[in-house]
Amino acid sequence: MDNNSISQVFADVAVLMQAKGENVFKVRAHSKAADAIKSLPYPIVDIADDAEKLAEIPGFGDAIVEKTQELVRTGRLGLLEELLEELPDGILELVQIPGIGPKTAVTAATELDISNFEQLEASIESGEFQNLPRISKKGATQILRHAKLRVQQGSRIGLGSATQMAIDVIAELKTRCEGIVDIEVAGSVRRSAELIGNIDIVCSAPEADIHGVIDAFTTLSNVREVIVHDKPTAVFTDAKGFQFSITLVTPEAFAGALVYATGSVDHGTRLEALGSERGMTFSTSGLLNPANSPSSDIESEQDIYERLGLAFVPPQMREDSGEIELAAKQDFGNILTESDMKGDLHSHTNWSDGRYSMEDMVSMAQERGLEYLAITDHSPSATIANGLSPDMLIAHNTAVRELAESSGMRLLTGTEMDIKPDGSLDYSDELLADLDLVIASIHSGMDQDSAKMTQRVIDAMGSPHVDVICHLTARLLGKRSPVEIDIPAVLEAAVRTGTVMEINASPDRLDLRADHVRMAVDIGVIFAVNTDSHRTWQFDNMRFGVNTAVRGWVEANRVINTLNYAELMAFLALPKSERYAFNKSRGQQ
């Protein structure tokens, strides 16, 4: 079990205890344990046998230590199983919906027999749910939006979780099979789709080793049920019913098989047609020549596309949304890559709701090779995030500047400022003028109608101090539906006011989402790709933001944090009305 799964068990226990009406201190102890485990910079399993080391974790008393050891040793927690037996089905599902707390979940499950998102949706639409205590008509409407989102999502999971699951499977398989030559995740994970229905892996090995790899794949530690066990494929599901598949090919066929397994069905169909026109066959076995065998001189995916008369198409763009037509005319050499990113303009420390000190965050940013970092802790309206008062912001600025000197890293003073429900801002113009960077976002009043929400954001863009609008739709993938907002109107206002739009790299957000990014590209918006890091290791999430940008066809010169520090500061020093013109001087089309 990894930290996230162990943390989730403690979080579930806290929810179920609260639903049962247990002592508030017990509830809090398990909730704090969940947070502490999720924030650890190392796998808790590494110290699980050492009770003394476990006890050094903040909030870990004897009972939590014992439960942690039970979980790691057995993969189960008796207390959780007891609580699940005592309470109605569906409590843990229902509390995932914003607006439904543990008490309401118990009432809904007991009185209305609601145990899943589909039943919740039907109950609200019939009017039954609105009769429960503490549920208003307006509240029910918002809950319905979130329930519909979960119904639509179905069994798919977020990109971040799916990526880690794929990494874990590949790592375990490689340790067990010395014969593996190449192995990559393909399909929707490699295309960086925001929601993933299954994990597809392509692997190459010598013919003599293929059976051994198939056998190892179907006996991995997370296998619950084997669906297919045959050369050259295998399929299994894990304990939650999530599906993993693998395709085995010989090394010379790997590049073609990876291209085939990565693209969408429509992209693959187009490539099949191009291959057929050239007398070749394109399939799960790769690109085969007229003799029905892989060409020995094909070594890379780029070679595959060249044989088909195309420039190399980045994996994230392989959706048949115009990329093949463009690849027939030009290459994609200007598309954003992770190596283009010079800095991060959205990060949090323990001054607000970050889990690590400013020093720790800066040290990790340096370790990750960033040239600069903006420290953007929250403003006062974000009370749940411990937002900074005006006096605290001034002290925060001083701390950032002092750390810039002592660390040798380029740091920007900043804030993630709440856009209030009326469109006003949290800090005075005088305070904002003293900052290097102001990013602004929605954290409250998310139930406003589209007209109000749209005008609220556009009003904030009108401030000369608001440099970037962050995670525009405020969604949390699989948890909270996006706010209702007129995306085209906001994007047009961004260009008109000289405001940058963020592509938030947190795999829980990916906001702007890829189709909104593509829309923004078409009307000339410029971007910042930021991690929104609250923990040191979240700087690694930059890849998800870059991949979302690539899915939206963003070129490197459309992203302000591909500028070096001097260029970025020159950009920020300009009046907003001049910034888009400045960016066009970089060669933006």
C-alpha cells in the first residue's frame, strides 16, 4: 500500500466515525493522521515496522501507530470493516459530493435507500431528496450538478492516479522480467486524457521471453482477476475492477505497436489508411512492410510517421482533431515541452495552506532545476486555506525577498488572491502594487449563475494588478463540477485586458482543460503553466500541465514561464495593455 491508499483508509474511518456520531476527538485524530500520511515525503511502508519512528509523525499516538502497522502488514483495517458493517451502504460514495456531509449521507442512505450517484441523481430529480433536513432547493440543485458529473465519469479515474498505477505496474514487471527490451504505457494515459478508463501497456521482448512476460504480468501484486492470458496479450483487473492490458511484440515492432496503441481509434484509422496507400499494414503488431514483417530500419515513432508521409505527432495530440492534416505540411517542433519550462508561477507554503516551509519549497524547486519560483500564498477570503491578512502579506514579502538572497534563487513575491462574489479583490491596490505577481482565482460563491460568474471574472481581469487568472472553472476532477461560466467570453476578455490564463497542472484540476486551451489558442490567449504546488513533490506535476497544453496545441512562445527571469520581469513590468504585443515579439502567430 502506498501513502495515498493508507491515507484514504484513515480519511474513510474519520468520515464513518463522524457519520456514526463518534467522539469528535477520535474523528479528528484519524483525519489528522490521513493528512499527515499524505504529506510525508517518503513511503510510510519504509518505517512501518518501527513503532518509534511512526510515533515521531505529528499526530501519531499509539492507536494510530497500531492501525498503520495493521494496514501495512495485512492490507486491511479491522476498524474500517467494522464501521462499514455497522453503517448503511454508500456513505463513503455520497460524502464525495460537495454539499453532502456524513450526517446527511446517513439520512439519505437510511430514509431514501440511496447508496450510489445514480440513485442520488434520481432522488433529486424526483424531489424526494429535497425533503431531507438541511437540504434547500438551491443546495439540491448544486448537489445534482456534482452527482451528474460522477455519473458521467462512471468507473474512469483521474490521470494522476492512472499514471502512478501504470508506473507501479511497469516498475514491478521490469524487476521480474530481465528479458524486457522496451516498455511504455500507451492509450489514453500516454495521450494525457484527463479521465482514464483502462491502462494499456506495450512491451517488447525477444520471442523466447514473451511467454514469461505474459506470465509475470498476470501474477503482479495488484492482480485480482485475469481476463485474458494469451500470446501476445494479457488483461487483468485489480481489486477495484480497474482494467490493465499488455501487448507483447518483438523489439523491431515496438515503435509501430506503440504508435498504434497510443492514438485514439480515429487517429489509428487514419494511419491505417495511409499505410494501406503505401502497401503497408498498420496494426497492433506495428507497421508491417509488404512482406508482412516489421522493417528492420524502423527504430522510433518518428520513423513510423515518416514512412506514412507525416511529421512526428506528439502523443498528446493524437486525437484526429486536425493533427494529421497539419503533420502532412509541417512539423510540430514549436510545441511546448517540459524542458521549455523555466519557472513556476503558482506555489504555496505553510504560511497559508501549503504543507512545507518556504525554505523547503524553494530548495525542491532548485533541485528540480527551476530558474525562478513565485510564492503565491492565499489571501484573507480563503479562510479555510489560512489566507494572509494585509500585515501578514507584508511580512510574507519580506520573507520571500530575504530567502531569495540567502538561497540564490530568483523568487517572485506574490499572492493567489480570491475574486470575491461581487468581482472585487481581497487586497488594496497599494498592497498589490508591491507584489511581483498577482494570480487570482475563484474559491467561493461557486453556485452563481453563468452571467454573474462570467462578469465576476471579467471584472477582476480589469484590475491593472491581476496578472493571471488561475484554474478558471474551479473544478476538481471527479469531485467537484466546474462553475457555470461563459468560457469564450472570458478568453476574449483575457486578450482584451492583457491577462494571462493559467493551465493548472495539478492532476486534480487540469484547468483550463484541453479543449478550452485549444479554444484559447485560436483567439490568441497567452498562458502560464503552473503546478499549484502545496507539497514539495508536487513540482513534478508540471508534466501534466505541459501535456494538457500540448493537447491544446500550445507552442512554447505562448507560455510566459518559458521566458527566462529577466524576460519575465520585463513582461510583468509592462502595462497589461502592452503585454500581448510584447509576447508576439517572440514569434507568436
